Amino acid sequence: MRPQSPVPLTLEEHRELGAEMRAVNARMQELCKVVVSVYGPHNTAAFTFIKAAEQISRLCQDLQAQAARDLPGYPIDGLYL
């Protein structure tokens, strides 16, 4: 038996998720700068913070690409970035 195809997010759902993710991404970048400025980039905690911030940024990029696939023809620029 084949699994059901996932139902994509609606435009409104992408807008809501995008607003949350933009806020998370911006806050993570701010916090990362603070930790790196205090401990330096070679500190273990700072290094992990940098990697986590990069991954959240990557997640926003991936979600932006997913929105383009979910909503062809809709204006989706800037939903996540």
C-alpha cells in the first residue's frame, strides 16, 4: 500500500511559518554574534552556535524553495528570507 501524498501548506500557512522562521533566524544570528564576540569563534560553544545559526538559515532557504514548489504562480518572494 502506498503512503498518501502529503498535502502542501497553504499560502497562509507558509506566511505564518515564514514570519516565525524569519524571527527565529534573525534572533539566532544576533545571539550567535554575541556568543562569538564573547568567547571567540574557536570556542566549542561558539562554534556550535555558528553551526546552528547556519542550519537555521539553511532551513529558511529550503522552506523558501518548498513554498515555490507548493504554490506555483503565487508571489512567494520573501516568505522565509
